[in-house]
Amino acid sequence: MKNSKDYSKKIQKLHNLLSRKYPKVQIVTHDDPTDAIVYGIICSMLDEKTTKSAIKKFSDYFIDLNDLRVSRIEEIVEMLGADTPVTRDVASAITTVLRAIFNEYHKVSLEGLKKAGKRPARQALEKMEGTCRFVVDYCMLTSLQGHAVPLTERMIAYLKSKELVYPDADEQEIGGFLAKQISAKKGYEFYALLRRESEAHRIEEKKHNKTASAKKKTTKKTKKKTTKKVTKTKKRKK
């Protein structure tokens, strides 16, 4: 990433700041990489709270991952909450990737990737239909002991808004840069902390924009009332 030396200290400072700001992170691991893939797909497009809720509903509603694989999009969307373009994209990605796994390995499991080595495993995941960089990074980090920092669009936007990375850097460049700054041992912790901060920042932004919009409307109404009074006064003078 361009000017990486300039941003390196900022990332270390951010990590220390977030470590003090939030409670200690509980490391998440998935025994079967397929579970990590499904979780990763959901949380790549939805927030952590919604993802955890959806996973619980999945376990209660679907018999297993194979049942999830052959389920209708509408069923999955119902477990995800509201029927929106995003939840439909999530549902579609889940069924697509589970079918791809089944077609390749004749079962809905990726446990065999644990014996393949990190590089071959990553290459297999990247070629799989339905995955994206975030999902691959998340699976490597939480199930295949890989060194990666998964990044959602919101996390990238946060880093750029705070001038913590080069403004024109893409997801791959930023992910590679962060992996060099954060040790493998601290990879999940940094990911979780940055994600919490970016989602909290987004909520604050929404509140701020809502307040600003309300003030703007109030100002417009006040101006209209003032204009009307001035117009009436002018008419009386005539």
C-alpha cells in the first residue's frame, strides 16, 4: 500500500486505543470451515448482532448444512429478518456456496482443507463460487489458522474516513497492509475491535445525520414563517 510507513504507526495506535476502549475480545473458532463460510457470508453484509441471531435461528430451523443447501431463498431470508435486497443476496450466496462445496466434495463439509495447507486451502476457497475476499479471509482466520484481517465495506470506509490508510487503496491492498502490521496471534482481536468501532461509528453517523436533517427542516420552517410575516408587513404599509 502506498505510504505504508506513514500509516503503520497510526494502525498500532488505533489497536492500542480500541483495546482499552472495548472489553476483551473472545476469540471465535469454527471447527468446520464450512461453518466459517456461512457465518462469513452473513456478517460480510449484515452486522454482528444480526449475524449471531441468524445463526441461532438456522440451527433451530434447519436440520444441518445440507438442509440449508437445498432450502428456498424465502426460508433463509425469513431467518435473516426483513425481506430486503441485502438479505436476499445473503441467502443466494449461502445456497450458491453450499452447492459449490457439495458439487466439489460430494458432501457439505470443508474439513479436508485443514490437511491441504494454508496456501492450497486459500486457493480452493477463492475459486469457489459464492465466496468473496471477506469470506475467504474470515474462514482462513477463524478455521484454518491463516493470517488475515477480514474487512467489510464499513470497516474500509471507517479506516479511510479517519485517514488511517491510503485513500485510494483497495480492499486487497488494505488487507495485506494490516496483516503486516498486526501479528497472526492478534489477528482476530484486531478484526473484532475494528469491526465494533466501525459499526459504532456508523450508528453515530446516522444519529448525527438525523439530528442535522431535523435541524435543517426546523430552520426551513422558521425561515418560511419569517418570510410570510415580512410579506404581510409590507402589504400593510402599502
